[in-house]
Amino acid sequence: MAASSSTFGRELEPARVPRYWQALILVLGLLVLAHMSLWIWEALNGYPGEGRVGVLQQEAGPDGFWRIVKVEPGSPLATAGARPGDAIRYDRAADAVRQFRAGESVGLTLRHEAALSHYTLTAAPRSIPANELAQDQAERRLAIVICSAWMVPALIGLLVTLRSRGRTSVVLLGAALVGLGLTYTNPNLLEGASWIGTAIYCGGDLMQFAPPVLFLAFALAARRETRSKLPRRWLIALGAYTLVVAMLAGRVVWVDLTGRSLVLTHSMGVTVWTTTAGIGLLLTVLALGAAWRESVGMDRTRYAFMLAAIGLLSSLQFVGALIYATGNQWTTANPLVLMLLGAPILGASVFAYAVLRHRVVDIGFAVNRTLVYGAVSAALLATFGLVEWAVDHFVSIGGREKNVLVDAAVAVGIFLAFHRVRDWVEHLIESLFFSNWKKAEERLRRFVKEAPFFIEASTLTAAFVRTLSQYAGGAETAVYVKDGHGYTRAAGGIADSPAVLDGDLPTLVSVRATLEPIEAPDGVLAGCLVTPMVNRNEVIGLTVVGPKPSAHVFRPDEIELIGWATRQIGLDMHALEIEQLQAQNAQIAPLQRENAMLHALVAQRA
């Protein structure tokens, strides 16, 4: 029978990413959310401060001139005499791709037929004709919805990165999700600055090209952590795909920096990128599909959910590119736009369900606390609002002071009810989403409750090792008892751990000093959770729980429960040992009395 390996690895120790890379991803994620929030705020307020010179559509040429496809009537550029088919070259190349602010001066050279003319135009404030106001409002509402939907992957990416513990596959997944939040929205931070604005804009373009590569790298890294070796064809595919995407990204950055097209026209570039994004999505799905076929048990279920969630989320770029390639119709009448709105919502929902129910990525504890206290806060605020409304509408109370007293009484009542409401909400949420955790906790608590009824200490110790291993997801577990200056293994075992532990090991010294569970950072117990058995402030034994087969870290609530269970079982083992010593003494006492009587008889005869 094949042994089940975890979703992100059992046979191999997963590679770790340095902390500074994780910090970089978190910073970029926060910048993405700030950028998207700014977009939403500007759309809500009608894009205040936005300026236009009059180019509605343009395409870069190889000589640095941008061919004008469409000119806004009445704009500064139209007043200068520009017509569709003319070309302009900006004094600063980056001006061709950034958003202007109203009142800003923009230098450019206009090429009309064969004549060249230089102008310094002042960006005019954004104005919408009265007959286009309804369309403009609809477009802004759509922009708000799309930006809000695209923030969902970025938020998930931040949470995944925070809980990654440096694991390569999980960090890659978090980075890919963060990058999705910037898809097809260029950064507008510090656009007016010279080289800083240009650097931010180019960095944003690079981030937009990164997600397909990162998703594919994640799929291969996750598969690599469950196999001894990846097929060479997948490594070649990743390298070739990364090279192609890097070339396309380099081409876009070249246009940003120089204003000159390179090899491909804009329309050709969109078509090529659409195809490339589709290939990346297909490769990611194939890689995860291959891992799904090779896995068994719960791992197979986890891969299936991850396949569905990433397929939906990574389709964002592909669908967005299709919209550009098919006429750039950003309206709800376009089914591709509806797909673009539905993909992040469905993908986030599948991902959340996979995390909460199947622990694809172990962020459940943070989500658990967030759900509990978020729901409690919402319920209490809603209760306060309803009571206030009821008092205002149905109770006649005059005077501001009396109203203040009523508000204070309501607030005190809600404060007193907080813990009861929190406990009820926590029970409800745990029943809905964290039933596996609750069942495992109940099994361990039931064992601790039944432990005093064991007769033999050795039997109790062996049963505790089995129960604790089940609670820890199949992790190797051992129990050590004090023996002189060290601790001797009494039951269970962990690979590469000795049968006798030196009492002066740094981890054991820390355990005796704190009397609390400690995760050993290094040494013979590296990566293990070491928990003391305590009697009258003396460590009489230890439980050592090895790393989980899933490579997930121990949650705070797990560490607390293991610590409590270990203390209780330690006291039960100590009580059994005392009972056994008393029984032995009881057996020896008659012999001692007989021996004393024989000595007395011998003395009398003598």
C-alpha cells in the first residue's frame, strides 16, 4: 500500500526562502493594495486631479514616435492641430505611458505629414460631456468592481506569505497571488517624479508579467516536495517559459524607457502575451494535475482544490488579455468581463474552502481568529445599532443626558454579553469550518480523561504516544522519563533521535527553566516540539513530537493543548509509579515480618 505524502511534502525537507524575500513580497503586497485602493478612491470621486493632453489611443513606433490612433476633440493636442495618423514624440519617454495631472506641463514633438513642431502643452482637467455622463458613471462603477475583485488575490497572497514559514512553494504561491492584484492597472504612485516614477512604473510592468511564471514555479516546487526528483522536461519547460516571459517583459520595459517599439507592434504584443499567458496557465494546470494523479488520500483532495483555485485565479491575466485582444470592450455586456469578475471571487472562495476544510495552506488558525472576532464585532455593532434604532423609534426619552444614559446602559450590556457571544460564535465557526480540529482535540481530551484508569504505566505511556501522534497529524512521537541526570526513552521514537537525552542539552535546559513547551531550533531534536511533564516544579519526563508529515507548523492552540495533556499524563504516570512502588512494598512487608520473626527465634535458641 502506497504511503500518503503531504500536499507540500513529506519525503523531502522543503526548501526555505530567506526572510528578506518574504519581507519584499509583503512590502510589494501592501503597495499593490495601496495602489488598488487609490484607484477605487479616484473612481468613486470621478478621478479628481486627472489631466489629459488629448491622446485617447496611440501605438509606439521604432523611431520613438507614437502614432496617434484617436484624438479627443477640444483637447490641447487637438487644438495644436494633431489628427489621427499623425505621430508624437514626448520629451520624456515615460510620459507616453503614464497618467497626467491637471495643470501639468508636457513637452512633445508633433509630426504632421513631414513637418515637425515642438509644443509644451498643459494637461487639461478631465471633463465629460453631458451626453456621456451615464456611460462614464457605468464605466467607473465597473472599474470599482474590477479593482475590488482583483484585491482579493493580493489579500490572500499576503496572508499566505505571512504564514509560509519561508517554505519555497508557499512563498511562490503568495508572490503570484500578490502579483495578480496589479494585473492591467499600472501604478500611479509618484508618477510626476522623474526617475522614481519611471522606476515604479517599470517595476509594475514586471510584476504584471510575473504571476504566470510564479504559478508554474509554485506547482513544480510543490510537486518537488512530494517527489524525490522532478522529470527533466518540467525543469526545461519552466526555464523556457521564464525566458519567453522575460523577453516579453523586457520589451515592455524598453518601450517604457525609450518610447520605441521593439520587434512587435502593440497589437501584436497583446496577441503574443495572451497566448503566452494561456500557455502558462495550461502548464500550471498540467503540473498540478500530474501531482494530483500521483497523490493518494487527503493529498489528492488537497491537490484537486488547489488545482481548481489556482486555475480560476491565474485565468485573470489570460481573460484580461483576451479582452484587449478582442476589441477592449470593458462593459458588463461583454461575457469576458463577467468572467473576469467571477474568476477571482470563485477562485478565492475555492481557496478559502480548501484552507478552512482541507488545510491546503496552514493559515487556518489566523483565519479562525479573524472570523471569530470579526463576526463577534459585527454582531455587537449590529446589536448596538438595532437597540439605538428601537429606542429612538419606540421609546420616548427626552433630553440629551437621558439619551446618553441609555447609550451607556446599552454599551454596558453589550460589554457584559461579549464573552458569551464570542463563545457561541467560536463554537459555530469551529463546527462549520474547523470540525477536524475539534474532533482531534476531543479525542485527545477524552484520552486524558480516561488516563487515570490505566493500570500499568508502560501501557499508558504507549497509548499516549499513539494518541498524541494522531493529534499531531501522524508526527513521530516519543516519551522520555527522567533517569539520573538524563532522560531515557520509555515509548515511541523519532528518527535520528537518541534513546537517552543528555539533561544539559540547550533545549532541555530551557524547558526546565520555563516549564513550557519549546520548539527545538537545532541539535538532535531540531524541529521537534519538546514538552515537559512536571511534578512539584521538577521535570520528571518529556514528550517529543517531531515535525508534522504535512510540514505545517504547530498552531498556538495545538501547542497549548499538547502542553496541558503532557502535564496531566505525566502526573498520571507518576501516580501509577507510586502505586506500583506501594504494591511492591506491600508484597515485601510480609516477607520482612517473617524475616524478623526468624531472626527472633534464632536469637532465642541461641
